[in-house]
Amino acid sequence: MELKNLGTTSIKIPPIVFGGNVFGWTADKTQSFKLLDELVSLGFNAIDTADVYSRWATGNQGGESEIIIGEWMQRNNNRDKISLFTKVGSNMKPGGEKNISKKYILKAVEDSLTRLKTDYIDLYFSHYDDFKTPVTETLSAYEQLISEGKVRHIGASNFSPERLIENLEASRVENLPKYEVFQPLYNLIDRQEFEKTIKTICKEHKMGVISYFSLASGFLTGKYKTEMDFEGAERKRFAQKYLNHKNLSILNQMDNIAAEHQVSLAAVALRWIMQRPEISAPIASATNTDQLSAFKEAISFELNAEQMSILNTWSQV
């Protein structure tokens, strides 16, 4: 499997990044280890997580995903073979404020490093903007972490275009570390927020882009087509909003294309993102090893120009 550069970083990634939000949530430790073992056996080595994953699950407090990844890397002694991404800024307490102040980041990174059982993070994201911390303060925290070797590169997620530009300008003027990767919500259904402005900013500043919710919380796998399909589903709170006539029409188009290539709908959804020139790689999750077949399928075929046009047209805002 060919690895490619992630923006201007020194990181090389496979065509799909694995989303670690499932670890300690819809996949327990044993299942998570199986997923990770299978993942690397297929040649995928990039894992995206966050300190807050998966606080929302009953009985969790946050940090569960990082703990599982850390224990798995320790068991396999393979930290040097993994491109590891995590995030800071989403408060670990329910209802707490988002925080990317220098003091908070310097404490949070130590907690993440401990959970991950490593002494460095390949790519550290500001998960959310807190809108109150001066951008130079946040970037100076990253400057310290990079100089200490605890963080290699930094990225941003869920920033407004205005604040992203402010950060990039501060990096240039003040000679501070630059956000080299952006992580937006992006999939066949959720296109507008990224494509309206952020896409151009990322292109102009040569930022890598890895998209989250690439399968629209599972909706684009085709398993949620009626209200009844959501019953008992852990992802109901995330995916139910997608159930409408337009989005079902997109699924119908995907069904036709999937049949032509004899692949799953998930593979079609991932392949569409992979072929968008502005995207470095989609982030996608799986809760069992069978679902990883979509990863294998997605790298095994290409959507032709007509199929891309169909998907672009039906999914446009």
C-alpha cells in the first residue's frame, strides 16, 4: 500500500486513517485489540483519537480510547510503526468549557502521553477553539512541546475560517509553529462547511486534510434507512439526523455504483472522499473486523468520472 505525505508534515499516511473513537465505547478492549491487529495486518498504520474519547459512553470518563491504544502499542512494541494523532481542548468534564490555554495544554498533553504509554505524539490537534485564548498563547504552548520532542506536528479541527486564518497569520508573523493539518467534518452529505471557505484556506497554506465522520456516523453504510433501524443503535444520537428524502436518494445512487463495482456502500463513501483532490485521507471507524473489509474495498477500485459526477451532483448543497 502506497503511503503519501500529509500536508507539509514529515508524516506519511495510508489512504484511510482509523478513527479511534470506538475504542472503549462500541468496541471493548478485547475487540479493540482485534481491530488494531487486523488493521495493521492490512497495511494501515495511522490512528486518530482524542483525550475526550469516549466520555459520552455510560460509565466512561474520557481517556478510554488513548488507554486502549497505549496498551495495544505496548503489547506489540510497535509505537515506531504507528502514526499517532490525538487532540486537546474538549473539556474532560460534561458541560465543561473548551480550553486551549497554554496551562491547560501543557497539563493535558502529559495526561495523554501517560495514557498512550509513549513519549511523543506525531500529530497533536487543537480539537476545538475556545474563542478566548489568544492564538499566540496556544501556539507558544505547542512551540514548547515541539522543542521538548513531545509533539512533532500540530493540527486544528472545528475552527472557524476566521480563527484558522488568524492562527496561520500569527504563525507567520511571530515565527510560531503552524497548523499543518486540518480535520473537518466532511462526507457525501456534510459538504458545505468545509467546501465554502476552509477548503481554499487549506489549499493556499498547503495544509493536509483528514476528514472525520466520513461515513456520516454510519448512515452512509446504508444500515439506517428507516426510523426502526436506529432502535438500540449506539450511534442513534449522531446518525438519526441524516434520515431524510435527499439523503436516502444519495444512498440509492451509491447502491447503483456499489453494485457496479461489487463493493459495499461504505467503500463507495470512502472512495469518493479519497478521490477529492483537497482531501489527504478520510478517517473511518469499524467496530468489528468484518467492517474493515470496506477499507480493503476502498483501496481496490476507482470511481470513474461519470460516477464521481453523479455523486457530486446528488450530494451538492
